[in-house]
Amino acid sequence: MKIFVVESAAKELMSEVRLVKEIVPDCELKSFQSSLEALGAARETEVDVALVSTKMPELEGLDLGLYLKEMYPFVNIIYLSDSRKLCYEALEQHASGYLLKPADAEGLRREFGDLRHAVGKGRQRRVFAQTFGNFELFVDGAPVDFKYTRTKELLALLINNRGAQTTNGEIIGTLWEDDGDPEKKSSYLSNLRQDLQNTLNRLKATDVINKQRGSMGIAVDHVECDLYDWLAKKRDSKYHYLGDYMNQYSWAETMHAELDELSYALEDEY
């Protein structure tokens, strides 16, 4: 079970962390005194249960809860508060629980024993990238349409690079090779990046992209992908490589050849 504890007061945070470890000793726990830090961490790692103080600086606890639910619809949020006045708002969010401070073992044990969503359900990724055969991106089971055809190819390249930050120059060199004016291609790439951002914003799936100045990468922990699963599990993967990989794109041939070699090696083991 992956648990976040978000509390601005140091002494209360220590107490809450200690209680959670007593109740769920085998959990993976992260603690934060900043709701913004917790939100940033949630973009990098999934969470099953978030124990969140309603009173937080910079970003209130209830607002953090909304952001977490956007990223992980089945996250269990247990709010801790000094009063009952925010209880109705928490109920409107379909929070898993609401406890008055100071938290005690009995109350936390009760809430952890009656979570709203099954643990692990929140880790079912909404985004699936299909690379075997033709490339396609699905969100909540539906294929994603982009304004520009090249936007889809840009995303395919990021998926192909498996989380590595890919510079704007590398993207331009791959998607257009030596075709045309580099300055115009740089402007076109800006449009593609904006289209990608707008589309993912609309689908509430912005956490699948890690952006840095002048480069981009896929957040591999936030994407279900047949390629990633097969590379990690080979014969135990639920996906099967049958000799086709991102058939639309000529630049994918390098990875295609690597996959063929791996596949042949597996056959030789029999």
C-alpha cells in the first residue's frame, strides 16, 4: 500500500506517520509538510491512500485532494481537520474518511479498515500506449485524437525513448531529418508541443509527460505500454511481440531490430 501523509505541523506529522506505520507496517510511506511537494511527488509515484490535513499553506488540503483525484480517480483520501466545518465539502469529493485532530490509533485504524476504494485500483493506469503493430494512444479505453498528425508521432517518439529526456533538436532531427528550414521546424515543434499539452490537459492526463527546458520525456510510471511490459517480463508479459512495431514510422526501425533480436533469443532458449 502506497501512502502519503501531508501535514504542515512537524510534531503532528511525526505523530501521524508513527501511527500509520503501526497500523500498516508494510506500507510504502512518504510524508510532506508542503502540499505542493506532495502534489509534485504524486506526479512521479502513484498513491493508494493520502492522509491530508485540511489546513495547509500554499495549497489547501481539500484542493490537493481534488488534484490527487484527477490523477488517481480511485485514491482514498482521509482528511484530518481541527473542526467539522469542512466535512460536507469532503463528502462532496467522495473522500474515504474525515477525522478530527489529533489523530489517534483507533480512528485511523477504523478508516484504514474501511477504505472507499480497493487498494491497487487507483494504480490502474488510465493511459495505454500501443506500440506493437501501429502506434496508438488510449485514455480510458478511447483512442486519442490530436490536432496535428505530427503530435501523435512526437508522442510515439517519446514512448520509444522510454523515459529518456529527448531534446528539441533530437525531436526535429528524427521527425523531419534534414527536410526544410530548421527555424520553421522549430516553430512547428512548438505548435506540436502545445497541441500535446492541450490534448492531455483536456483528458486530465498531463502527468504522462515530464517536461524540462528544451526537452521532453515520457513518465513511464504513468503509462501502461505493451513495449515496456514485454521488455520487463518477456514470456510472462500479457502482451506478445509478433514482429511488428510502430509500423507508421521509419525511425522506429532501430528499436524494431532490437526487438527482433530479443525475440529470436527467446526462441533459441527453447
